[in-house]
Amino acid sequence: ERSKRDGARGSRTQAGMQWTTRPWAKNTLTSATTARVSLTLHPRPRSFRPRQLELARALAPKAMSDLLKEYALHELSPSDKEAVVQRPRIDFGSIADIVGPIVDDVRERGDDAVKELTKKFDRCDLGEVCVKLSDVPWPEGLDKEVADAFDTAFENIKVFHEAQRQEVLEVETMPGVTCRRMSRAIGSVGCYVPGGTAVLPSSALMLAVPAMVAGCTTIVLATPPRQDGSISPEVLYCAKKSGVTHLLKAGGAQAVAAMAHGTQTCPKVDKIAGPGNQFVTAAKMMLQNSEAMVGIDMPAGPSEVLVIADAGADPAHVAADVLSQAEHGSDSQSVLVAIEGVDLSEVQREVREQLAALPRNDMATKALSHSFIVRVGSLEEACEFSNLYAPEHLIVNVDDAERSLEMVENAGSVFLGRWTPESVGDYASGTNHTLPTYGYARMYSGVSLDTFQKKITVQSLSKEGLVGLGPAVEVMATVEGLEAHKQAVTKRLQSIHSSNS
């Protein structure tokens, strides 16, 4: 999901812990590599910092009433553009000092550690840490309107992810040489559903439904409990509907560690997916590079949206889209790329008025302090800047929006046209809202059916196939100095030739 969505209720409290980290914790984070991407867990090179500060001062809002600072793309140098697209930095080194001991504690003491940490961070005395969901009754008292809404989302998500199933790929690469690729479900997966600043049953659907469609046999859903030890009835409803097998009543780094290592009641999983705060993200990245042998969906960061708008875009709609991500958290970021003709004074006015009416006004205001507007001359320039930024969510609110797709290279999910707010993807259109943030859309995809599957290749050769391919393999093995590889082919070719003589 949105990597945005913060995790455990104790996330803010975790920052105050006084533990001494084990040496591996910071080292593992600092050198963590996922796919082909190196994660740098300290601030950007200092050369970026003065320039960012200089830009912020020079391009501050024109009036006190303007919440969003503005840039003109044609006035920015290449280094300015690089500075502008940098997200607010997270000090992962300090976070490693906090998360490392939590991971160690859960690995060593299991459920007892999870109970103590849940009491500390969530102020909740847990009885059972992890339960089989089949033993938990369906929630009572859920409004029909609420259940119907989640039923609609469930069906759409299920339909879209079922459509992603692939038939076995089979190709004859040369006579007698057949290659295939087939999909198999990952046996045991963990789904992390945040619950710190908001109840997020939609995340339960976005993670558990694809896992169910993929055929995963064990699906552990982790989410922070309420203070009485119960789970949100909406989250429980979505979990039971989506084939979840185990419910882990914990959040934060302790929940990630419990799924990665397994505890007395929580099954060990092979892969963990789901958004979370900086502590959840740090725990996921630590554990995938540890003896836990667990995979993760993607690196995550605060939520973000980039809106491309033209003169025909309704300023009220544009402002609502900007604020829809700003309300996720104070570290979220919203970017408006305004094509020539957009009435920016009207957009700024709408942002002020709509912001004042939001229940999460304080959080959104902080997010807007590092959000901004970029003025461009054309859709082509807008897409060029968007690709540089690589947004989690890309809204294209322009005439002939379909034309922009061929220019989109880097984005988690695209919301195309006047009538496609980002909210529909967050909840019920059918696409997945667990998406790469922080610029990782350059090399990562969002959660999909593939997240919960692995691909296995198969090759089979006839005698004719080996006779045709074998000599090339023998030559290549000789070049690489791997004689046993060569002999595995040579001896079979000798058998074929002797049987034919």
C-alpha cells in the first residue's frame, strides 16, 4: 500500500527507547541491498543540503496565505532539479539503534518479548499474541453500509488480481530444446497492516486478497491491537473475508520480527509485505539481510502524490488531491505540476479553505511545509519532471490524459483523467495501494499477484536438442575453465553417438 501509512501505535514512543544496539544492526541497514538497489541510510551528500536550503529561502511562498512554495521549471538548473525532488531525509542510522534490539529481543524470547513491547508501546496487556483466525468469530455490529463498501472493494481487488494469473510460458528456443516458466505460490506470507494514526482495513484487503488469489497456504496478518487487546472490527472483517489464517496482535518492529523469525504462536513467514512507519521499514530491511531468511515487498517511505494539472482542471479538485496525501502524515509530500494556464492563486485559496476543514489539519499543514508547486509549459515537460521525481501516486488531470501514458516512465500507480481521484485506488478500484515511495518507483513495482508468487523455470531437451546445443555448451564451459560442466554434456553426447553407431 501506500508505504505511507504509518504503522504501529508506539511508533513515536519507540524513538525514545534507551537501548544499545548490537553491531550488526546498523551495519546491516547501511549495507542493505534489495534487488539491484543500494539503500543509503544516512543523509544525502552535504552538497545537496545548502542548495536545498537556498532554494527554500529564495522560493518561499509569495504571500503568507500561500501554503505551497512555487518553482518555475525553466529557471531550475539540473542540480536545482535534483535538489527539489529529494524527499525529506530519514536518519536510518539512529533508527537502527532502536530497531536492532527489538528484533534481537523478539528473536530470542518470542511471544514474551512481543507482549512486553506491546504493553510498552500500545499500552495493551496481551493475552494471546497470535491466534488462528478460524477460532475468532466474525465481528458483530458492523453497519451494513460499511460491510457493503468493503465487499465492493474486495470483489474489485479480487477480479483485478485474478486477471494477473499467467499461463505456463513454453517456448522451443531451438529444435529439441524447450523452456518453460511457471508460477508457484509462496507458502507462508506476512501482511503488515498499520494502525497507529488511523484504522486501515483497506490495507488488509490490498495485502491479503492477492495472497489468497496466489494460493498462499499460511497468511499472517499483523496489526496493532487496541488498548483492550481487541482488533478493529473492520480490519477483522476484511481479514476473515480475505483468507487470512493467523492474526498477530502486534505492530511496529516487534510484529515484523515475530513474523520473520516466528514465535511460540506465530508461524515464521517467507515474505513480508505491507506499508509502515520508519521503524517498520527499518525492521523489514534489516531482517531480509539476516539469518531470518525472509523476503520483503519493497522499501517504503512516507506517502506522496504528484498531480499534473492543466488550465481545465477544477482548482477544488486539484487542492483536494494535494490534501488527500498530506493528511496521511507530517512527513508526507504533495507536488503539483501546473501546466501554463492553471490559476495557482485559486488553487492556493482552495488548499487553505479545504485544509481548515480537515480533522487532521495539523498533520496536513506540516506535510504542506515541504510540499511544492512546479510551473511548466507543456504536458511533455510535466511528464519529464514527474519521471525525475518518480512518485508513488501520479494524478494526470488534463485534457486527453491518455496521451500522457506513453510518456510515463516512473510511477507507482497512475490516476488518469478528470474523474479519477487517487482515493479510488486507495480503496476500491481494484488496483493495489501498496506502492513504492521515496523515488523507489524508478526500480520497484507495487504489490501485485507476483508479490506472493515465485517464478520457476524448466528446460527439457531431446537427444536431437542436446546434439544441436551441446557443442556450444562445451565450448563455453571450456572458456570458463569448468571441466565438470563440460563433461556433463560430453558424456551424454558420447552415449548418443555410440547408440547411433
